[in-house]
Amino acid sequence: MLWPLFGRYTQRIRDRASGIDDRPVEPDREEKSISAEDTFERDVGDPRALRRELAQLADRACERMRKKNLMARCIGIKIRRADFSTFTRRQVVAPPTQAGGTIAKVANELLTRWLKENPGEKLRLLGVVLSGLSAASQLDLFEDTLRSSSRVDAALDEARASQPAQARFGSRALRRGNTIK
């Protein structure tokens, strides 16, 4: 039955569908992007709720990126409507960043523009995508906003990584104010 569709590749397709694959596993591949996304239980149309969710997603993606000591040059969002059509929007930032506040702000601007172009839409999925990744470098020490932002990010990361606190309160117990419902 599969032969007319796949021809000489039929056996390979059957094997892979059965979990049979002798190709070597490459566990240390370089990451091209880091993302965080959520599919909602019910479609969401409230812009305030979408912005709160987006801030949480940006925070999750940033935390993962900082753990790997990376910075992003491109910040994007992924949007899936109730009819399953999917949209992406992205913006390049200079210099590359790992600052949660900066990434959340750019993602929010992208979402705001999309919502203005598509008023009243209900979303099924929302995501934040960080790409153009590079090794984190020393930031400008004289830039106060970057320093205070990185201190907040570092404090959040440290508190979340603390094992006793995680066991007692969960990894999401400590959050930025703009992510609270």
C-alpha cells in the first residue's frame, strides 16, 4: 500500500515509523534558536491576557538562554489562531541581548502590531523565539539600565536554581510582576 507513495524508500519509512534508525545520535549539536510556547486550553482573545502570557514565555526562553550563556540577535513571536493558521513576526536587535526586559519589550511590540492588524482574533498558541544566538559577551559596564536588568535576571535565575526553594515552592514561584494574572 505504501509503495506507490514512497517507492524505493518504503522500507526506510516503515522502519523509521517503527522506531528503527541506525543513524548516530548527535547530542551536542549547536542550537540555532531557543523558544518557549504555550497552547491554550481555550482560545484567548483578551489582549491583556495575551501580553501577560507573552511576558511569561519571554521569561522562560530568556532563562534557558542565560543557562547556556548565550545572547540573541533576533527576537520573534509565534502566533497560531483558532483556525490553526500560524504567523511569525521577528525583529533584529543590536547589540545582541540576554536581558529579559528587553526581550519581553520587543516581543510585546511585535504582538501589539499583529493584534492591531488582526483585531478581535482569538489565539490558540503563543510563543517567543530567540535566534541568531551567540556566546554571551561582556556588556557595557557604564550602561545603568543594562546593569540593573542583568542584576534582576541574575537574581531570578539564582533563586529559581536553588534546589530547596524549587522543591518547596516550584520553579515558577518567583516571577516578574508583569506576568502575574
